[in-house]
Amino acid sequence: MIPEPPDPNHVTRGQAGSWTVYPATSRPPAEVLYPGAFNPLHSAHLRIAELAGQRTNQRVDFEISLENVDKPPLSNEEIQRRTAAFPAEAIIWLTRAPTFVDKARLFPSCTWLVGADTLARIADPRYYGSVSGRDVALAELADRDCRFLVFGRLIGARFVTLNDLDLPPGLRRRCQTVAPEFRMDISSTELRARMPQGGTRSNGQDCQLENRGP
């Protein structure tokens, strides 16, 4: 059994199958975090983390929230299934932080590695109920020195990068592009549909580098 964080103020840190629960106020350092469901983990996730590490010259850890805004909490069995796919050297954080405001409270002064689709949702007032609700959340992210490293994503038929997004100025100032030439066109949903039941790994044919010009 993987020890789960008992409440939103604790985190679990794992590496090579060894897991420790910490109060968020006394956890080991984490400078760059890649949050996601990783269901399943695939080669593009690892390549994105590699590129972000090269860009920041810092270690990139992974974060999985056991709680989701619109899905049931992850079972311990499911946690074990997802985390088993990571390389032994990967550091994985388990949290109970479904929103980025929740994550920023656990990891202030952290850089978050996100897709352009996720960043668009962070900026979208519909997810907060109003523009004012959105602005309050973004102000807290800024107060906690939360920054974003953004990679492009295929949204519909269009490959969208940071430069394509309409963002509030304060949020845009806290964002940088990780690698404009990198594309991750495959989705975890598509991979799950292709995998045998109970599988955890992709076939590796799921990312590409594209010369997108100036």
C-alpha cells in the first residue's frame, strides 16, 4: 500500500517505490512540478519533463492529485497502477490538491509544467463562476509566486501554443514556453482505448519534434 496524504495539508513523496508522507510546511524541496493524471504515462510526458529540465536547469518532479474536481478520488490500487509506470529515478508527489490554487498552497514559489489547454482553462472565467472569481484565484497564484512553463497541445485540429492564448496580462507575465517545436499530439484517452485492459504503458510512438519555423 502506498501511504496517502491524510488531508490537503500533507503530501506524499515517492521515488523508486519508497514513499514518505510529509506536512506541506516541512516537505523536501520541489522547484518544478509536472501535474497530471498520467493515465497512462507515455513517452511524450517524459520528453516534456526532460525538455523542461533542460530549460530550467532544475529537476522536474511529477504531481498526481488523488482528488479531482469532477471525478471520484483515486483508489490506492489505481495509484499503484499509475505510479508503477514511472522510471525509478522519477520523483512523484501525491496530493489532495485538485485546483492550481490548492497546488500553489502546498508548493509556493514553484514552476508548474502545463499544456496550453490547461493554461487556457486556468484563465477561463467559466471555471470560477465569474471574472471576479477568476481574478481572485489568479491573484493568489501570483501572491504565492506560482509560475507556468507551457508546452503546445493539439486542441481540436489546431496545435495551440502559449502565443496563441488570450490571457490576462498578469498571468501571461508568469508564463514561459518550454519548447515551441515540441508536439504531443497523442492523448492519454486515445492510448487507454488502444491498450489491453489493465495495461499501464504506451508503445512509445506518441510524440514528435516539428520544425515550426520562426
